[in-house]
Amino acid sequence: MTVSLPELTGDYVLDPAHSRIGFVARHAMVTKVRGAFGQFEGTAHLDGADPTRSTGQVVIKAESIDSGVEQRDQHLRTNDFLDAPNFPDITFRSTSVEAKSDTDYRVTGDLTIKDTTRPVAIDFEYTGNAVDPYGNLRVGLEGSLTISRKEFGVTWNAALEGGGVLVGDKVVLEFDISAIKQS
């Protein structure tokens, strides 16, 4: 059973067990490294009748980065990249929501990485809603954005012998969200 957009209005909590916040970065100029953050929490207020009145925020634990290679993950947690001991949280707080269509939305907000805050816009697709077997109303959203890691003070790199660098500047952040409506 699905409900109409106005019926979706309410407060939601991200379900980390059924959501993914991932990343993709270019490595050695020839391939991509993919990974995800294992620990995050988020809340949203959705206004189905007037999506521009919707809000959201996410807090990601930087130390939970997982690229599938522990040695690389340890390096990503250091000051060369995320500096997780000194900046444990990566945060996003929305400042506006714009409906692009019945299913597409642009969420603008402030992204903070390593104590550097920049405005970003994330394009989300509303993928639907359903009542799960436990009676919870869930909504699904998928989105992504590309950031320059240098703009957030993440500048470490190594030159390659044939030219180019080890780590690309552009990083794609991916959001696959399942959020549960609170009573």
C-alpha cells in the first residue's frame, strides 16, 4: 500500500540498516574506488503538500569509512584525508528544497567536511513509499552530487610517474535513503 504525497507529511528518521551513503573517487587516473560510510544518522521533515517546506540533516561518522581495503581506510581516516580523530563528523543540513517534478527534488544545504562548510545541491529522486511488515511508513530517496575534495581541505595526493595524480579531485557522494515516519 502506498500513500499520496500530502499523506507523507511528517517527521522521519533515516534507517541505516536499509540506507547507504557511499562515495566514488578516481584512483591512479584509470579506475574508480568505491566505498561507503557504515555509521550515520539523519532526520527529515517532509511536507508532501509543499515540498519547499521540507528539511533534512545527516551526520556521518568519518571513522566509519569503508572502501573494502583496511590499509586504505586507515589512511583515509588520517589528516591526509578526513582527519577523523579531530573532525569525527561530516554533516549536511538543508537550507532549501525545490520540486523539479513530481519525483525529482533539489535539496540545497551546507556540507561540512574537516570543519570546512560549503553550500551544495543534491538532486534526489523520490522512489516511492510503502508500509513495511511492522506497520512503518517508509519513503525512499536516491541522490548524488559531485564535490571537489580540495574545496573541503582534503588536498593530499601523490604524483604518478607518467603524469597525473594518484587521487582525483572529484568525489561523487551517493545517497540511497530509506526513511521511517515517526508517530
